[in-house]
Amino acid sequence: MPDPAAGRAFGWREVLLVGGAIVVIVLGLSVVTSVLPSGAQWVIFQTPLLIVLILVGTVVVLAGLLRGPRVR
């Protein structure tokens, strides 16, 4: 019998759902970016905006991991 204090392990179903959600989000952002005016596209692709967004997202994810599991 598994120990309930050990936490729940994620299975293939959860991994595939998260992976699929990420693919849908990235494709959606690609479509939205393609319909933007050329000036807005220039800001996105020619400035360090994407690098800043990736850095901020990484910090948020790592901060969440460092806090540890949420206790209900």
C-alpha cells in the first residue's frame, strides 16, 4: 500500500496533458503573432522582449519549485 505522506507521482496521462497544453499555447501565440501589425512584430522579434519573458517565466517556475509542495 502506498504511503499517502509520500505524495502523488504524476503518470503518463498528466505528462501528455501538460505537454499537449504547452503545444496548443505555443501554436496559439504563433498565430496571434502572425496577425499583428509589422511594427508590433518588429518589437517582438528584434528586441530582447522574448529573452526577458523567458527569464521571468524561468524565475517564476523556479521560485514555485523552491517553495515546495503546497499543503492543503
